[in-house]
Amino acid sequence: MEKARQIGTVMVRAQLVACVNFIPKIQSIYCWEGKLEEEEEVMAVFKTSAARYSELEAKITEMHPYELPEIVVVDLAGGLPAYLNWVLSSTRPIGNT
């Protein structure tokens, strides 16, 4: 959780995300390098714009402790317009208004 909070804080401060939600104590079972693994993990949901995604992915990959972090994109079919506008305005690159 500590590392997830650190990564999330960096992303919000850099305006790469408008918000990050943490879901602790996710139980994961997977095979890695031929070995069955069971881990308790933290899921982080980052809210960003399409324009900032590449930068976000690069920064998560750089900071994440896993060799291969789980990074997936969930396309939105819609949402509360005011909230979506807040995400867009919160993730504008610094210096762009």
C-alpha cells in the first residue's frame, strides 16, 4: 500500500491523473516464470485523459516494483459530463490552460 500511495501521489502532483483510487487486499493467483504465485496486492485505478496516457504508462512502469506491472485501459462509454470535464482539466499538461 505504501508504494501504491507513493506512485499515486506522484501522478496526481504531476497532473498525469486527476484522481487515483486504491483497493487494498486484492487476492491474486497467477503463473509467473513457470511458478504458481499467490499474492495480496493493491489495485490502483488512475483517472486520466487519453492525451496523458502514454506519459502515465511510462511513469508507472518506471516506478512500479514489479518487472511487469498490470496496466490496462478501460474505455469509458460515458459518464457524468461535469466529472469527465474535471478529469480533462485536471490532467492538462502544466503550462496549458
